[in-house]
Amino acid sequence: MALPRRALTVLGCGLFGMGLAVGGFGTYVAELVARDFAPSVAGFGSTLFLFGQFVIVWPTDVLSRRRSVRLAATVGLGAGTVGTALGGSLSLPLAHAGRLLLGFGMGATFLASMTYAGMRADDGDVARTQGLLGATFTLGLAVGIAVTPRAVAAVGPVVPALAAAVPVAASALFAPSLQPVASGEPRRFRDYVDAFWSPSGMGLGLANAASYGLLIVATTWYTDVLSGVPALPTTLVLAGFATATFLGRTYSGWLTTVTTATRAVEGGLVFLAGTLGLVAAALWLGAPLLLAVALVLTGAGFGLPFGPLFSLAFTDIDADAGVLLVGMTAIGNVVALAYPWLVGQLLELTAGYTVGFVVLSLSTIVVVGVWRQTMGESEG
């Protein structure tokens, strides 16, 4: 049967709150830059966020197998509550500590939620169910991107962060009461290492790096990108980007009803590479309207691969789904680690974002090539 509404509500509530925090990254980075921190230093919090997700996924899967998926989700939501609340600090050590804790919380909650969905939903509903859970995070991200700049300007940085922590804390309170699911058998550490190096693990992981890891990079810098273009309504463009991301993730699972999951992921990645390249072209040409359209379209590019990508891990790859999920999530985060810092460095060196977006587009094209090599034989 499909995942019950109560589970979608409870888990989705926490993912929504953490999405609010992630969506606000760009605003807080801009605030830190305005306080004379270098862009690469201010953006390093996003690297810590990705690192936190990277290191937590294996312990989360072990806890899910040895104890319960509900416990793993509850622990993640607890860490996410603290990390989200600390996100409003403009003290660099506290801000970075909050990003790291939020990474722990997001990684554990996301892995547990995807695992729970994979165990509770029928095979034909896995992609849709996981897409809906991912969409709740993206809805929070959408609201965070659109609202945080104005909220911080109106009431300061602390109140929006505390408000985002409320739904995460509520989710942590109710997660232990969810219906239990059968935990998988404990696996050897070597099994997780093998998932890193298997063709399927590498393909899934790199696709996750492009569609999720680079999304975190985008939300880190989009606010600052738009601040340099006075002709554009920043809030409207960010809201458009966030809405496109939300719709892309929400409906990504339905792509598997008209094509294979493998082709759906590839198509989404090709679209993403093209839109990132279009952003670079708009910045180079100094074309504000083209830039606004391109930024919004990248939202759909980030969202579309999501449902088919996780469906492949659970239903179409002949391997332990939980082990593959750890591998793809870990690879996705570790590969993306350098990009928030890298884009900041390129900004400092070139006094603009054009080169940074060229790098992001080319990186996604490389991922498409690897995807075709590693996943081309999958029936999806």
C-alpha cells in the first residue's frame, strides 16, 4: 500500500522545516559577506552541511537495521532541530556549527525517510512516494528562499531560524509513534564500501551530486547573484526558482509512467546542464531577463531527476537498497563538497559568477557521460 498520510505528514513536517533552513542559506551567506567575511569563508557553511550528510549516512543505516528506522529518523530530527535553530547566528563559529549539525540531521532524516518510504510503498508507488517526501523538503526550501531575505530584513536573523526549527522539533516528537517497519539485516562495512565503487553506486551517487549537491550550491549563491542585478525583482525570481524546484521534485516520480527511470534521470540532468549553461551565458551577456528565466529553469532541472533516481536504488538495481542508498547519498555529498567554496573562490578571482556557473554546467555534463556508461544497461 502507499505510504500513509500520517507518515507523510510527520516526516514531511521535519523535512519542510530543514528545507526552510537550507533555503535561507543564501541570505545568511550574504549577511556574512556584508560583515566582511570572504565569500569562500561565508559559503564554507554549505560545505560543512554537505560533509555532515556524508559522514552520517552509514551510521544512520546501521542504526536503522540494528534498532529501527523510526529511531534513526528521530535522532536525525533532533540534530536537525538544534542545527536549524543555530542557523540564525551571524557568529561564524556558531553559524558553521549549525550548518554541520543541520547536515547531520538532514542526512539522517532524509536517509531514514527514503528507507521508510521504500519499505512501506508498493514497487509502483516508490518513486511517487519518495518524490512527495522530497517535495516537502523542497517546499520548505522554496519558502525559505523566497521569504528569508525579507524576514531577516524585518525581524533580524534569529527569529526566522527559530521559526524554521519549530516544525522540525514537532516532527521529532511524533516520529517515534509511526508504524514500525521491518528493519533490514545488518550488513558488513565492506558492503557499504563496495557500493561506493560499484558502477551502479557511482552512477547513482554522481547523479545525486548533480541534482541535490549542486542544488545546495545554488541556494547558497543565488541570492548574492541577484543582488548584483538591480533590474531584477529578487524575491520574485527566487520564488519562481523555488516553485520550479518544488514542482520538479513533486512530479518527478510520475516521469517513470511515461519512460524508464534511467532515461528520466538522464533527461533531467541534460536539462539541468543546459539551464546552468544558460545562467552563465546570461551573466556573461549582462541580460537580466534571460538570467531570470534561466535561474527559474534550473529549479526544474534540479527537481526532475529526484523521484526516478531514488526509485532506481529501491526497485531496479539488483542490490541491497539500503546499502545502495548510503552509497549514492555519500557519493552525492562528498563530490559536491568543494563546490560552495569553489564558487566563492572563483567569485573572488573573477569578480563575477559566470565562470562558476560554467564549471557547474560542465560538471553536470560529465555526470551525464558517467550516467550513460554506468546505467545505460539498466531497464529502469
